[in-house]
Amino acid sequence: MSGPNGDLSMPVDVGAEGENDSFGEAEYAAINSMLDQINSCLDHLEEKNDHLHARLQELLESNRQTRLEFQQQLGEAPSDSSP
């Protein structure tokens, strides 16, 4: 049995396994369904995050170009201090 983060070293209480199995197949199916929904939501959030990151990178590059053009118009030497 694995822990909440997939940790296989999490101890399992073997003695309690057959004594009082209060979860039936329906409960396990419901939990599995909820976990699938959570996984889908997390996947969607990850996609949105990746999209926002890409858009912010585009905006950053656009702002750098605009700043360089503005500095050239003013006759200054460009001093790009970006990483």
C-alpha cells in the first residue's frame, strides 16, 4: 500500500485488513471517481499555468524590444540588464 504521495514505505496495519472492512466496492469506486476528477482538474490547471507562462514570456520579450527601440530613439546605448 502506498502513502498519500505514493510513498511505498508507509506502514500497513495487516491485522486490521480483514477484521472490519467498512469500505465496499461502491465506496472505492466513488473515491476512485473523485480522484479522477481531481486529477483532471489538476491537469487543466497545469495547462492553464503553462499557457499563462508562455504569454508572460511573450509579453516580457515584447517589453524588452519596446524598451530597446525607445532607447535607440533617444540615442542612448542599450543597457540590457536582463538575466
